[in-house]
Amino acid sequence: MKICVFCGSNAGARDDYANAARALAATFVRNDVSLVYGGGSVGLMGILADEVLRLGGRATGVIPRTLWAREVGHRALTELHIVDTMHERKQLMADLSDAFIALPGGLGTLEEIFEIWTWAQLGVHAKPVGFLDVGGYYAPLMAFLDRAVDEQFVREETRRIAIVESEPERLLHRFKEYRPPAVAKWIDREET
């Protein structure tokens, strides 16, 4: 199994975030899961990849040429793909992966996981989408999305696509049990 992880290019304000990245790496290696990620050597991305490699696992990076040129690309990965654009990066990471996890991160992390979540909603893929909620980092976001459901801007079945756990082992277990929801009927509705 290959799991794509979206996460910060910064380490964050608390040691909990780096510790969670290391715990996720250990969980991957114990369960023979290969890492697919953005190819960076800094922040949580670098911590995660370094730990996977240190423990003898596999780490595949996908990085745009412009970021590689700024010397933030990881130079010791199992496999590295250098692409031209951020769009190509996201598509290739999605193609290479069987599931997706968001560790804590900023705008890029949110944009990436939301695009993947939207693709699941639209039936572009039927792969698990998860959030590793370190120290309640994603709790306010999930509360906002619950409100979006209440206000009828997000469908309940769409909201349920996201699997949220605070422990890596539990998140991986739920991925193994994952059954994709049926694509919403409204997507196939013809315009009148």
C-alpha cells in the first residue's frame, strides 16, 4: 500500500507535530506502507521522510522543478519525481497513492487535502481520505465543516468521506476497513 501524506514545510510551534510525523512514519514501516509525499526536506515533510528512511521504509517524493531549484528537495529518497507544475505534482501523487492523509500544515496542506476530498466527492477516485488530528489541530476545521453540513452547503455523505483520528495506527486501521460511499446522485443529474 502507498499512502500520500500532505503536511507542513514548517515543523510547527509544538514538538507534538514532529513527534506525530515520526509516529506516522513508524506506523507506515511496521505495516509495510510506502510514503508518497511532496518531496521536501524541510519541516514536517522532511521529518516524516527522514524517519521513514531511517526505519528502512520507502519514501517517494514528487516535487515541482521550481521548489527543487530552491534546494528544498530531499536528496536521499527511494524515488523522486521532478515535475513542472504544482498541478502535475498533485495528479502524480494521487495516481501513485492508495490513500491520503493530512498531517498538520498550512495553506498548501489544506488546499491539497481539500482537492483530494473534492475528487472523492465527485467520484474521481474511491480512495480513503484522512486527517491525523494532532492535539486537536483539525478540530476547529471539522467543527466548521459540520456547520457547513447544518447550513446545507456540504452534504452529509461528503462530510463523512473524511476519516479523522488522533492516532496513526487507528487511522491506518480505518483505512483498511474503508468502503467508498456511492457518488452522490446529484452529480449525474442532467440540467433541464
